[in-house]
Amino acid sequence: MKLKIWISALRLRTLPLAFACIALGSLISADEGSFSFILFVLMLFTAITYQLLSNLANDYGDGLSGVDSHRLEGAESRVVASGQISILKMKSAVSIFSWASIILTLITAYFGSIGFSEPSYIFIIFFLIGLLATWSSRGYTLGFSFGYKALGDLFVILFFGPVGVLGSYILQSKSLNMMILLPSLSIGFLAAGVLNLNNMRDYESDKKAGKMTFAIKIGIFNARIYQILLVFSSIGVAVLFMFLNKTTLYLNFLFLVFTPSLVFGLYQMWKARSPKEFDVLLKPTAIICVLFAISIGLGLLLDSNKTLIP
């Protein structure tokens, strides 16, 4: 029974977003002829640990602040606020995952720096980026609590976008290509869309608790418009990347097959009124984000007739 509660606290349905950014950066690098499966696994486990830390810290921080005590019916229940896990035990879990994040960051930065002309500099840079990612995973509701200051969306776009996608690309390819910012922003925008759905679901309860999310700052109607802008911006920058990347085959635009699903999701979002109606959109949106990311990378690989294993 306790194991089931802890699994619920980890919120495993958010993990596809961590996979999406690492997969895309690695696939783009593979298209250019450079891919390490071991490094991919290390980056993936590190990103997943960041996400799990964020989920636990969010539960812990909201429990401390009392935000979750205002949750409405239909919203996802939190284990600390509901008394299923004590604050002390959750604090210990957050500490364990914080140290796990730092250790995995250290290992990943070390192996990722091998092959660069200046590996020590690369190691230091990516280790510091990893420490920042660990801090931000905790900081959504703890410490600086940027999730209470309408800054959550910005951090999600940054870490699921440029940090996750461009960072994994750099470690895999041992090179810097700023054009990769475009597909990285594409995934960052979709990840922010998942957060925005979450914030629209919790709109009334967060408002009562005084939690200033971006959705509350701009209002529920504008949050719906914002969701539409995020989705179409994601599609737009992905298309722009393909054109600027001088792609010529239809396979490069494989990701567009998910456009109808994304648009249908927007239709459902626009109709949603209750927390439950928003909640059911979270999992499929996260899954589509993964499929969208993979299809961008696979489209490039299929175009160049390359494989992950030479």
C-alpha cells in the first residue's frame, strides 16, 4: 500500500517530457553521425531524476504552504496534503532525490565531456548546469518558489527546451549548432503547454490559496489563448527548423502527422470547465509531446538513411 502511495507521489505520467527533450537532442546528433547509447541512457536517467525530484518537491512545498488544502474535487490529490505521507518523510525523499540528481549530473557531465578538445571546461559547464537544474527542480515550490511567482512556464521552456534538447545534442555531437534552438523551443513550448493545462486545472484552488501561477496572472480566458499560442508556436518553429536545415523530403515533416491530435487537444481544452476535464488532457498531451519530439528526429534520420547504430 505504501509503495502505491509513493508511486502516486512520483507522478510517473510526467516522465515522457523528460524523455522527449533527451531523445530529440540525441536523434538530431545521430542524424549528423554521432550517437552514444551509454551517454543517452545517462542523460535520460539524469533528466528523469530531475523530474521526479521536481514532483516530490512540488508536493512537499505545496504541503508546507497549505496550497493543496484548497484543491477542488476532480483535481489530482497530493499525498502530503491528504496525510498519506508525512511532511518529514517527504522532506527525506526530496533530500535523497536531490543527492541522486547531483551524483547523476556528476557522472553524466564526466562521460559527456569525453571527446571534447577541452573536456575539463565542458565538464565544469555541464556540471554547473546540472546543479542549476537540481535547484530549479526543487525551487518550483521550495526556496525561491518561482512557481508561486508566475515564472514556472519560463523555467519549463528553458529546461525542457534549450537545456534539455540543445544540451543533449552538444554532449552527443561534441559540437555547438545554435540552429538546434528551434526544435528545442518546439519541445519547450509543448512542455509549457502541459504545465499550463495543469495550472488551468488548479486555477480556482490556486487562486484561493494565493498561488500566483502564470495562468492566474493572465486570467483563465487568456490562459486558453496562451495554450493555443504555445501549440502553434511549437509547430511553427519545428517547420522553420526544417526549412532552414535545407531539408527537401516529406519525411522531414513527419512530425506534422500529430498536428490534428494537437489541434483536437486545443478543442478539448477550450471546452473544458472543471478540474477533471482539464486533468484528463494532461497525459495524452505529454505523450503527444514525446511522439512529436521523436518524429522530428526520426524524420531527419529517415531522410539521410542513417541509423542510431552505425
